[in-house]
Amino acid sequence: MSRTVGRLLAESLAAHDTDIVWMVPGESFIGLTDALTDLPEVRLVVCRHEGGAGFMAVADGRLRGGRAGVLLVSRGPGLSNAMVALHTAFHDATPLVVLIGQVEGKDFGRLALQEQNYSKFLSDVTKDVIEVNEPMQASEAIARAFHLAESGTPGPVAVVLPEDIFDCPAETPMARPRPRVHGGARPEDLDRLADMLARAERPLVWVGGALANADTATLDGLRQLAEQWVLPVSPTHRRPQLFDAAHPNYGGYMGIRVPQELVAEMRRADLLVALGERITDSVSQSYSFPTAPDPQLPLVQVWPDPNEIGRVFNPTLGIAAEPASVIRALLARGAPAGAEKRRGWVAGLHAIHRRLMEPVWEPTTDGVNFAAVCVAVARHLAPDAAVTSDAGNFSSFIHRYIGFRPGQHFLASVVGAMGAGVPMAVAAAIRQPGRQVVGFVGDGGALMTGNEIATAMQYGAAPILIVADNDRYGTIGMHHELRYPNRPFENAVRLTNPDFAAWGRVFGAEGITIADEAAVEDGIARAFAVRGRPVVVHVRTSAEQMSAWRRSGAPRVHG
Ligand SMILES: Cc1ncc(C[n+]2csc(CCOP(=O)(O)OP(=O)(O)O)c2C)c(N)n1
């Protein structure tokens, strides 16, 4: 019997180095899961909710050095659940291939059970939607999807697979993977960049998402460039691991709502080089530094896709290339003669960064200052640890109190979707067994997903999950207080929570409770000592200490 389209699709996935498919089963694609059963090199990870499965695939797309994560979901309801992860992959420029089961071809357009028009539905969260209405093009569709997802500005690509194509005979050969095509810097642009850098007295180098998959050689090259050319390097929002926070050329973390002291100093710069950084709303401090559309200082933007450069900011120089190649090219030129003139500028920025990261915090009256937890975690983090974070104010403590370095991974929804922290931690622990994985999440985000602890148990993964429980959607409480001072807001943000340690235990995880600061050291040490199963650390945190940088006048009373 000739091979079926289902089998051809399975082989095509394997040919694109797919070894894990994150999925929630659906009747619309059992012809594919049946074929995948015969391919031991492709493992199905069966998840509980497509939102979590999607975040797991996004995390995988970050952990595989530029190869796309693969998500398999059913039509209408399955894909609708996964939308949050597609949104993250689209904004975060993360390569993702989403395979979607569709109704049978004979029913197209009738609003058949769970049918949707995916080209319409996904138009603003994908790079492309490829509908495989011609079974003979199924394999070609996979090759195109990977090519598009991984090239230029990476992102999600959907492949829509009607239920009745899988058993068709596949009369075409498998479409082989496309070679990766890299744009490159023109020599004259590199000359100009080198010249601008040589002249600058107070340059800034911001490094971002296009380096997030960089290999150790590239990040080591970045360190050499910083040292030889005397440049301050600032990792951008949610990419803290791109430069060693303890290195004297670390110029301060350019995250969301950066402390004024650091931004004020950065504003004195006479050149900004955004090296693999898209310059989002968060990084540009709401388009104020640099100003959009016309920056207040000379801007060089390096990004692998010319469509992206100039889309928001009007750069002095745009270079459509992999940032790694630009780092190599600058290193090959050797440092300019006068680079030493910048020593004081670099030292000044670094001194501010050091002051901001000092392990000091104020006492709280209503629960643990989460600073204490992050400082304790930092002491236990392995040089190759993976850390994930959900969205919420608790994450500001991670960036203030944990100094990251290359070799470690940091995974989050950079665009700020809640619900990513737990699934990304579980995905990292499944992808890299034996590696230390720590996931941070608030009490709000913990229950937006969280069922992935069951998936961790199923696949023998053992992340440490730290829940910062302040009985509320704290970030939003802070925004209320700032925008409408002296007005009550509790009814809009309060949460009644379970005992999160007991919640973890029900799944089979170890559960640890930290209710006061004196218990932090011991509780965190115990969490890191657990082997072979997940840990949930329930931290009863202060709401008075709203974020790592801000206190509220209204402490809460733990129920
Ligand atoms: C999916 C999603 N829904 C809503 C929001 C808006 N939002 C941003 S932070 C936040 C509160 C987070 O609360 P929690 O997880 O308890 O952390 P905390 O801010 O208290 O530290 C909310 C609701 C979001 N970013 N993502």
C-alpha cells in the first residue's frame, strides 16, 4: 500500500527536526496522530488545555536555537484556546508551526461542526495561514510553514489540515526542508556602523530577541566586543540572560518601567545601537526613549528583516542581518583607537546598575517581601538553569534581584500574557531533563493555566514553581492606585486563593509554604533539594510591597 498523506505529513515533520509535538487531541486529525504513532523520533506530549500547550510550544521555539516549536490543535474550540500563545509568538517573534485539524472538504463553508475560517480568524496573529485543500501539497505546506516561521522576523505559521486528507494516498515525494537563508550587512553599512561607534562618546548597545537563541560563541563574542570597544551592553525586556549582570560592561537592564535614575543617565547617550532588538513599546519606555517615530538620538537598528527596521522608528542606519554576523564583523575590524574615552561612561552606567541590584529591601508588615525569595533563589541557580516568568508585578523582583548570565535561559511571554509561566517551565523541564528549571508565577497567573503540573507528572518533568500569592491581581491594583489615588479598588482585583502547596501536592508535586521572611532561606533550599518531581512553593507575599520599586499605602490582611 502506498504511503498516506498522514504518514507523509508525519515524515515531513520529522524531516524538519521535529521531535516533540505539543498537543491536545482532536477527532479532526487522528489520521495524523495515527501516523505519528509509527514514528518513534517524534514524541507527542499530550496536554490539558491548548493555551498551555501553545505556551509550551512557544517555549520550545525559544529553546531549540531557532527551530520552530510545533503545536497540534483541533479546529474551532481547540484553536480558540490556543490563541493567547499565538499572540505571544507573533509579538515575541518566536518561530512556531501550528497544525490545525479542519472539517472535511465536502463541508467547507457550511459552518460545519466547529468549523472556522482560519485565514480570517488568524489574520493578525500569524505570518501566514496555509490551507491544505489539495492533499498532494501537504508535505510542501509543512516545508513552507517551517521556512516562513523561522525566517526573517520569526513567528507563528498555521497549517490547516482537513480531516479527510490524511488517508488519501500520497503520490508526491516528501518536500525537503528549505535551506536557511540569511540576509547580511553591506560592507559600507558595517563601515558606517564602525565609524559611528568609534566617534560616539556615550554609546548604548541594547541587545534583544534576535539574540535570544544565540549560541554561546555569539554571546561570548558580544562580551569581547563590549570589552574591546568599551561599550555598555543592556539586555532588553525579558532577555536578561544575554549579558552577564556582574560584568563591568553591563550597562543596566532595559526592561519595562526602568528606574528613572538609569533612564536619565541613558538619555545622555549620543548613539543607540539596537542589536537584534525590535524596540517595542516596553523597551522604548512607551516610545519615549527613543522617541517614535523620530528618535532624539542617532539610532542604528540591526534586525534580520528589513521590513521591521523603520516600521516604527526612523533609524539613522538600518542593517538587515543576523546580529551575530554584525558582532563577528565588528570584532574582525578591531577596536577603534579612542575607545578608552568611554571608560567613564560605561563605569557610570554600571555603577547605577550595581546600586539598583543591591540585595536590600524594606520590611513589610503584611507578608514576605518577594525580594527575599528572589535573592535566595539567585544563590541556588545553576549556570545552565532555565527560569520562566509569568506576567505580573512579582516579576519585577526577578529582574531587580537575580543577576543572570549567558548559559542560563529566561523564558516568558515578552508581550506580557499571563498564564505562560507554568507551561513554559514544564516545557523547559520536558525538553531538557535534568536541567534546573524555576518558574515564577503570581496567584493570578498560577490558575490561568497551572494544569500543566499534571503534564509534568505524566512526563517525569520536575520544575520548581514559585507562586507569589498576594491575594490579588496586584499589578492592576497598582495601576488603580496610581491613576485614581485614594479611591477603593479592592473589589476589582481581590482573589480568594487555594492553599497552593496543597494544590501542588494533589498533582503529586512536593508542596512547600513560606509564610514569613524567616522561612525563606530554608523553604527555597528545600525546594532546590527535591529531585525527580515538581515542587510548588507557595509564598505568602506582601501586597504593600507592590513591586520591586514601589510600595502602596494599603497593606492587606491575609485571610
Ligand atoms: C492573559 C492576561 N490577562 C490579563 C492581563 C492583565 N494583567 C496584567 S498583570 C495582571 C495581574 C497579575 O496578577 P498576579 O499573577 O497575581 O501577579 P501580581 O501582579 O499580583 O504580582 C493582569 C490581570 C494579562 N497581562 N494577561
